[in-house]
Amino acid sequence: MKIEVLYPEICCLFGDKANMRYFEMCLPQAEFIKTPVSEMPRFLTEDVDMVYFGSCSESNQERILSRLKGKEDRIRELLDKGVIFLMTGNSFEIMGDYIKKPDGEKIDALGIVSFYAERTIPKRNNSLFLGKFGDMEIVGCTSRFSHSYEISEGNAFINVTKGLGANVGCKVEGVKHNNLFGTYLLGPFLVQNPHFTKYLMSLLGVENPTLAFEEDAFKAYEVRLAEYKRDIVFE
Amino acid sequence: MGKIRYFIALWAAKLVYLLLRVLGRNATMYPGYIALKLCPDYLGRTKKSPHVICVTGTNGKTTTTNMIADILSECGMNIVSNRYGSNINTGVATALTHSVNVFGKPKIDALVLEVDERFSRLILPFIKPDYLVVTNLFRDSLKRNAHPEYIFSILDTYVPETTRLVLNADCLQSSQLLKKNERVYFGIDRLDTDVTECVNLINDFSICPVCDEKLEFNYLRYHHIGNAYCPKCGFKSFDAQYRLTNIDYENKTITVKHGDTEDVYPMVNRAIYNIYNELAAITVLSEFGADKEKVMAHMNSISVTQTRYKELKAGKTEVIRTMAKGQNSVSCSRTLDFVGNESGPRTVFIMVDDLFERRDSSEFMGWIYDADFEFLNSPDIRQIVVAGPRCFDYKLRLRIAGISEDVILCEEDEFKAVDIMDKDIDKLYLLHDTSTYDLACKVEEKIVTVFTQAQNAKGGEQ
């Protein structure tokens, strides 16, 4: 099993690094490849089972886009084959049609999934989040300088229960296309969502997946879930 | 009209200050708030003192500002500082109110201001400081400060061109600021403890800003603090004009070289991040023209404020209460590094939850995965107490850091944790956030009582 972590030196804001660190502990048998920004992604020339991107600054988002422009067909091919792409924070915006800057300039994105993002700098959008993916309750937090728009129902990842969705008032959060999971939830998404982590492991073919420190992970999750279900301030 | 509005604002702010003081309030922010409400350009209209020194950056602002203000006062200057107040625009407006008389004439020699880096756009263009010290730039609270590039862009846009900069040559991020401004750099020469590969989880300046190549480090101290170069394009760290060439921990001195002169100063605090703060203060005071002998003499009497660091005894146990700013992974990592590198058997009591968020919301815990809790993975650390509503998150974080479950005591109630923790220990490090300072003081009181009783009872049995 081969998992590529793309550009970990720049896609690592807000605790996102913990996702692959924890996943490595959950999947000791897997090979994790960390590709720096100075190198081409391995998934372009090799078969991989999963690709991970974490949150990044706006300038680094543009830097990544410039690296991946022209590689859209390969990304589509991998997604058609069922390869998992997990993208946390603002990183999934590169998969949309374009990113609109506050001055109106549009940056062409990869066009893999039909939606667009719009930056709101200097307005920071902060919110706790509670939602549902299938029968899994998802918890987390978003903190970003952008929103996403025109995500079709078929491409929505999580249904919003409480907190900020893809944009203000939107009832869905993030995008899903085949096994591409893109979410504005950032930081230790997999650490904080043990049900989803087990689901990803099963998608990777692991039978009866067991998490690292499973009991502690579920305890922290259940405490947070109960807290988020109470009447607390989300935004 | 603007002038009348300004004077109404000034008098209102002075009156509000007096009233609040009569009511026993600190009055560090509200007078400035009133002034800015009545006169939005209050900061720009207030006549400035002959000298204005500002300090900003992610970490070390308060300590550095206090050192500068204390020493200038000791040198006989009449100064106003916002040391007990807010470092945002309202706090600065309050400080400015104190710096002028009722006729709006400056009545002091110098203003020494701590400025919040995110709010600097609302402050620096209007007060146009003579000197701006930037201690460093790191990632901080994600909700407020987003990421270091965002804060960098604010400072790079809003610092006036006339301001002379005092920058940290070892901070790869902040040293790149405002290339057009006059500047002087300070830095610490290679230390025995330095490395060339980052041991921290986070290094926000690991690739060359010119060509994206991985940077090489001549020495790396922590995170992106060090001396780097690009093996491909020639980009490199700036040279420091004020170089700390020796740290003598035994005699508690530091040696600073400027030009051909080397001077020995008393060391205010042994933590390396506080040595950086002291060096920043020495640099700006030297540039400002403060009497070197007086600076040296007064450094002896300076101490890091007790809200940040305090040592006391609980029976035979030495208790060290120290701040580990929550939601600030780098500041917290510095404290974890300090505690991890101390010697002897010890317990670490962690209570760094954000008290304000726990009242009506829930803290986002992503930052703990950027903080180096791995530094606590030491056989000499006999127990780690994680206390407060977020204790289960901390427990999981410690497990991911490789720390055995046997070492961890996880308890939601901080006071109950004191009752059930091990008390037969030489040293106890109590780590708290700024928001949990008052709570930490109460926990500390209980530690002193409970530990003393437990140790006396044990002594009696023997």
C-alpha cells in the first residue's frame, strides 16, 4: 500500500501534519512517500493508493497550482481508478474551476470538480463544525480566508448539522468525487474523526481496521461530539 | 473641526481614565476606545513624544517592551508604556492619552509601545515610530493570525518607510521584512546545542523563497530560527550587527559584540527565547543611544514578570510555574523544550486550555499537533498531568508523541488532579496559558498546601 503526502513542508498549517502522522501509526504496513515542493509528485509516474494534501497559505496554494497545471488528465485517471485523494483545509480548492481573488482576478484551477472558490481576505471565517457523512458524525473546525460555491448535490462531501458549510448559509461542506474527499475542516481531521479514519482504512482494503490508540481516540471524539451537540457558540 | 473633535476625544479619554481609576479599574483600554470613537484619527492627531519605540512580533513582545521601558526609566527618562494594558489600537490610544497634557502637548521623553502584529496596520502608519523591534514571526492562533505569511504581509505593507527596524537575523521570516527601510540586525552565534536539521514538528521557512529548493542550515536553533542558505541560488540569512558571542550560564552573563566592541551583560533569564528578547532590547537601546554602563547596571535588576515565570517551594518540591501560551504552538514548544531539557526527576502539570473559549464554546485543538509534546518523552519525567476539559485531547496527543499511558494522569478537574497526582517528586513544572493564569495561581496554592501536608504526613510516618 503506497500513500503519497504532497508538499508536507508547505501544506502543513494548523496541525494538518497530524493526519498522515497518525495514519502512519494506524497503517504500519503502508509505505508513506513525502514529496517536497521541489520535486514532481510521484503519482504522476507511479501507482499510488492514496494522496494527501494539507492546508496551505494562499501564495503556496498558487504555487501548488502552477506545479499541477497540465497534470489534470492523470489526476482524473487516478480518481477513475478509485485512488483516494484526501484534502484538508483550503487545499481542495485547487480541484475546482477557479479561485477568485478579492480584486476580482480569477486563477484557473484544475477543473476536476465543478465548483469555484472565492477569497475573502482579510476576513477570516472561523467556525466549529458538526455534520454527517453517511451515518458518520463528523466534528472539526474551519478557519479560512475563502468560501466555495456551486458545489452540486452529487459532489457534496458532508451535510452540515451546525457551523459553517462551504459558504455562509450553505448546508453542505466540502467536495466528494469518487474517492476524492475535500474538506475545509483543517488540522487533525483523521485524529478527531475515528469513524471516518476507519472508513478510509477500509477503502484502502484493510479488513477490520484498528486505529492507533483507538480507545483514547474514541474517548476524545465522544467528549467533543457531546460538547458540539450542546448549545455552544460555533461561529 | 477636526482639532475640536480631537480635543473633545482627548479630554473625554482623560476623564474616563480618572473615573475608572476611582472605581478601582485598570483603565488600560476603555479611555482609548472612547477617544477613537469620538475621533477616529486620534492616533494620527496626537502629538508624538520626542522618541517612539515600538515592539511587535509573534513571541517576546511583552518581555522585550518591559525591558526597554524599565531601563529607559532607570536611565532617568520619563516614559509612557502600555505594559499593563492592551497592545491593540485602543490600548495604544490610551497610552498616547497619558503621553500628552490637557493641551495636547507631549509631557514625556519617550513612548515605548508593545504593538499587536495583526493590529499594526491600525497603529504603525499613524504613530510612525522611530524604531520598530520585530522579535520574530511564527505561526500563532489560527483564528486570529491565520498564518505567518499573512502577518508578514500586514507588516510589510503598513510599517512607515521612515521607521528604523531592529530585526532578528536568525528569524528567517521576519528578517525579510521591508527591504527599503533602514535596519539593524541582532543574532546569536552558533551554540553547542544547535543542529542542522530541524527537530521541531514545524519549520515555516524550510524552502528557499527564491527557487523553492530545500534550505541548508549552518545552524538551526528551533523551528526556523537559525542561519540558512540555499545551495542552489545563493539566498542566505542576513548578517547580524549585534552578535551574541557567548552565553555563560554559570555566571549568568551574555557577551554582545557590536563592531569591534564586546560587552558583557547580566543574563536576565536562562531560557534561550528570553535571551533573544534581552538581545533585542540591548540592540534597540544601543541604537537609541542609551548609556551602555547604565543599561548593563540596570539589566541586573530586571526580571521576567511573575505572570510568566515564578519559582516557589511546596514542601520539598520545587514548583516552577511557567507560561506555555495555548493556541500558540511555537511558544508552547519553547516551554516544552525548556521543561524537557531540565534535569532530574520531575512532574509536568499541563493546564493550557483556553479559558475564554471553554466558557461558551469549544477550543480548536489542532495547534497541539504543531506543538512539540515529544520533548516531554523523557525517562526523568515521572508523571504528566493533563487537566481541564480538553484533557482527553491532550492524552491522545501525548500517546501519539510516544509517551506511555502509565505516565499520564488525565483529569477534567484541575483541583482534583492535584489531590490524586504523585506528590513525592523533587520538581514540578506547572504550565499554564495567559487565560488560565488566575486559575493556575489557585492551583499553585493548592499544590503548596496539599504537597506540604502530604510530605509532612509521610515524614511523620517515617
